[in-house]
Amino acid sequence: MVSAATWIRYAVGKLQYSASIGWKNYKGGQITDRELGDTIWKNFFQGKLTCLHYNKGEEMAPTLGDQGVTLLVRKIPWVDPKKVFVGDVVLLKDPINSEDYLVRRLAAIEGYEMVSTDEKDEPFVLEKDQCWVLADNENVKPKQDAKDSRTFGPVSLKDIVGRAIYCLRTAVDHGPVNNSPFSMDLDSPVLEVELDVDEMAKSHKA
């Protein structure tokens, strides 16, 4: 049973999420002043903080395995350095193909100095709203198979859709995703309230 303290933390997170969705739609010209309040409360009472995403490939092995997995993703509508942290496994738009999505680990954010192991590459600092994402699998070739920032460079924080918080490999092999300690604490009430392993298993494509 979910405790009262967990429900309160969940409700606060949901209100913040709903306000972010409303503000994003308002700033984008999709809703008017009058509709802003209605949008916030509609998302608060009817929306969910998570969505399911099917991910295949070996780039994130062993973290997610080398076969297809179903992920529970905490949606983050307005991404900034206070909402995602180094060490998080994030779902982001593919910088090469905007119709696809990638799951990669956040390795650095704005202000970090990036130094290559290749002496030919000059060090540089990530600019505002930039981040650096990497595949976990050390066995894939960085420039060819990893399909991460070593291939396409820095990406915008705005390209991040959310953070993977739970992974289902099979109906009997599943568990939380290893993110930064701060994120795992933030996401714990969301997991307690919205995690439905049976639903994930039904949606699993493997």
C-alpha cells in the first residue's frame, strides 16, 4: 500500500508536471490565457507522469540488456539542469533522425569541459542547454555503432523526452533503472504509484 507521504510527494510532482505542460503549451501559442488553468488541472487529474517505450539494440547493455526491453519513462516536458542529472538514463529524440528516439546515459551537462582521449581533438566546454550522452556498452565501436555524442556531438537538453525509471526485459526479469541517486529519490513516488508490471508485460514486443 502506498503511504500518505508518498502520495503527497507524487501529487506535488504531478502538479509541477501539469504546470510545466500548461506553460509549455501557452508559450508555444497552443492555448490562451483562459485555457491555461483548465489545461493544468486537466493534466493533474487525468494525466500520467509516465509512458511506455520499447527499446531495442545492444548499445545500452548490460544496463538494459542486449535484446528488446520495455521501459517506463518519466516524462519531463520542460528539461533543465534541475530536472535531469549526470548519470541518468534518458529518452531523447535522435539528432540524426528526428522521427526516432534513443535511450542513452547523460554523461555531462552545460558547463562541463569535454576532453577527448584522441589528442587531435581540442577540449571544449558544453554551452548552455547542451548535454553529452553516451551508450553504456563498452564493446560497441564509438564512432560506428554507439550512436551517441561521440558520433553526433552535443545535443540540446530540449531533445530529452524523459528519464527511464523501470526496465522490463521479460515478464520475470525486470527492475528499476540505475539512475543518479538524486533522480532515483525524485522518481520513487512515481514508481510506487504508476508502475504496473502487468501492463508493461502486455505491451512488451519480445
